[in-house]
Amino acid sequence: MRWLVQFGYDGGGFSGWARQPGLRTVEGEVRAGLVRQGIAKSVSLARLEVASRTDRGVSARANALAVFSERTGDALLRGLNGTAPDIFCTAAAPISEEFRLRAALRRVYRYYEPAPPSAVARWQRVAQWFGGPIDVRSFGRGLPGDRPLIRTVESVEVREVPGGLVVELRAPSFVWGMVRKIIGAIRECDQGRLPESRLRAAVEGRERLTLPLAEPERLILWEVEYPVVWTVRWSGPNRHQSQWERSAHDTLWVRQRLFDGFASMHRVSPDRETAFPESMRDER
């Protein structure tokens, strides 16, 4: 049976999806778990495929992979969720051998940008230029530059969330680095380093731009959508996943306390020497 599996992961613990010698990657962990968990007799028989390859630091909520296994759907998800505690396989559905994993209906990314509320309108104004067919030569990595390369972007929406804003990008496919380059372009316009007229020219293919890549840690592959009904759902998390979740929450809590501590130091008036007790001031 060939299965389509919905899965996610915290990108902070991986050097991206693709296997790399000496580095921890999502693909490496999944491949190692296929035989160890009894999902397939060998990695080659599993014929593992993935819908979207993410870079180092990029997380995923609902990426998709395909795998051959003799297991039932429930047993498959149970085994895959034993692969690594920071990889979560949430749903599965049987698919045919002809099913093309890369030909998804759409891919949805969300980028979280710490920014004041006043920035939302400016980001929305710039983001509108990315709706529809665009020439992606300025917005990808490793692309040929001698001819237009068109991709259709369904929408780029910006909205306010607590502490900043979120940019949601929807398209059937993205070239390598495209989401982070689009965010970098919007940021350059917002900060006055790139005129909107030049951005429009790049979108239309009349100019080539060299744009920065936005930070990968703020990017989440939110969903890869297919015309598929998920017939099996994971009822987890399992014990190891729960332990990892608790540890991750604890780490975030401690780091927030550290940042609060830094902030309290910044708020001390310069003419107050509260960092040192009275008895120690002469010893500095």
C-alpha cells in the first residue's frame, strides 16, 4: 500500500529536510526510523518522497510525504511517530502509485514578523504586488536569468497578530527561497531601501533585483493541500512527543524570563546605581 502522510516538525532541531552527512535532518531521521519501526523492510522498498523540502531552521505544520508500507494506517502513524520526538505525523490516506506528490493543489506558508501595529498597512500595500503571475527571477535562488520564469501566486495576505504580524502566502508551488525573498523584498520597501516602483518592475520581469533572504526560523510551511480525504488520524502525542513538548515549553518560558530580566535592566535610570549593593560600590 502506498500512503500519503501529513507531518510536521520543529525546524530548530534540524538542518533542513534533505539528508546531509554529519548533520541531523528530517529526512535522515525518517529514513532511519522506517526500518527500525518496522514500517518497511528496507529504505529502498519504502520509496520515500516528500512534497516540500524545507531549509535549515524552517518548520512545518502540515508537510506531506509518501511511503510504501504493508502496515495499516493506524500502525503506520504509530510507527512514524516513533521516529523522533520532534516529528509529528498527524494523518494518512491511501494513494495510488500514479499519485504525483509534488503536484499539490497549493502550498501555504506563514511568516511571522515582529513589527509594530503601524507597519501592517505598509506591508499590506507592498504585498499586493505579488498576487497573480510574477517573474520569480528576483525572488528565487539558483535560477537562470536569460528568460522570464513565471509562477502564479494566489495571494499574499498580511494581518496583525499579538506581538507583530503574519504574512500568509498561497500558491501551487514556490521556487527555492521564494517565500523568504518575498518577505525580504517587503521588508526592504517598508524600511525605505527599495522603491516600490523597482519592486513592481522586478515582479513584472523588467528589472532584476538582488534581495536578502529573510530569517528561516520565522517561517512555517503551514499546509500542503491535496484533493484527498484523510482517512486515518493520529490520536497522539505519544510519551516521547509529550516529553519533548513539555521541554520545549519550559525552554521558551525560561528564555522569556531572561528577556524580561534584560528589559528590567534597560529600564533602570542611568543615575541610579541599583546593580550594586551599597557595601560593594567602592570595590568596583
